[in-house]
Amino acid sequence: EVMAPTPAMEEFSCKLRERWPQFGKNTEKWSLESADALISYRPEEVVSAIAPRAALWIHAGEDTRVPIEEAQSMYEKAGEPKRLAVLPGLEHHDLYLGEGFEEMIALTLDWFSRHLKGENP
């Protein structure tokens, strides 16, 4: 297991399959190459290079899957403009459905409208 399933992850996967039955079909297995890439991934080493492009981190305040320290470290190493939004009371998967998703989308749309509108890729 690259990422051992938790009860919250299993509950989230069930909700996704109820809403979108095709979810999970051949998507829950990882290749060795993907596992290696995930383990080797070190964005903190390059985050400073993206400035002056806007960077936004949205983190669930009660996330047990991705420690808040990872988001804080990335934020600290990034240049401006940047923002770290921590959504209290939410777990990792709460950002993908329901009220947590709505809150995350509102933050994202606000960030895009203030920082990315009219920029050329």
C-alpha cells in the first residue's frame, strides 16, 4: 500500500461511487512508477522558483492524511503573492464534497479573480 486506506478515505470513496459509479474502476491501483514518484516528490525544493506567480494552499484543519506542517513549510518557502488558508474542523476528504468543497471553491475563485485574471499562460 502506498497510501493505506483509512476509515475516512473508505467513507469518501463510497460517497464518490454513489454519486459517480464509474469512480474507482481501475483507479485505486498504483503502478510502481507512480508510487516511486509520490515518494520522491519534493515540492519544497522548488516552490521558491515559481514566484512571482500567485500560489494558494488550502488545507483542511483536521487533516490526518497530509500534515499541516507540509503546507506551512511550502508556504514559508514560497515567494509572494501567496496565501495559506486553513479550514478548521475539516478532514482531508471534506474538501472534495459538500460544504468543505463549497468553501474551498469560493477561496479558489476569489484567489483566481484577484491574481490570475488576465494573465497569459
